[in-house]
Amino acid sequence: SQTNTHLNEQENILRLISDPCTRKIIDSIHEESKSAIEISRKLGIDLCSIYRRLHKLQKHDMVKTTFQITSGKKSFYYKSKLRSIVANYHHGRFDVDLDFN
């Protein structure tokens, strides 16, 4: 049902933003766009973990992805679209509100 789909989506978002690594990534790309390699180097987190979380953030439309082509090589850059996240708990259910820039 649509309600279960919405609840699963809310749970997935809550799980994602509860992850300390994901929050570090969001903080890292809040002010300016960075490549996954830049994020990895700045945070000292392995590239696979960065890409995995960026993919989840993209799936929930929380990051803006752009690319540049330099010397025939395509580089992707990521920037957080989030302004704030509010989670409410009521009668056993979470509701997550994302506020975008």
C-alpha cells in the first residue's frame, strides 16, 4: 500500500541520516560542491563508503550532482541540498521532514 511505502521511505531516510558517516558527508558538502575523492580525503573515509552513501543521498534527492569534463575526463561533484532535517515520533511512527535549500 501507499502508506507502507511512505513509512518504509521515512524509515530509510531516518536510518540514512542516523549514520555518523552520512552526516559527516552532508556537512562536508553543505557549503561547496566536492568530488567523492575530495570528500574521502577530507574526512579520511574510504572511497567505497563515500560512494555508497552518496548513492543513497542521491536516491532520496538530498544532493545535487554536477559534472565537469577536464582533459576528456568526467568528474562528478556533489553538494548537499539540505537546509534542515526534522524527525517527529508519534504513536510508534517517525515522520521525517526534509527542508531543502
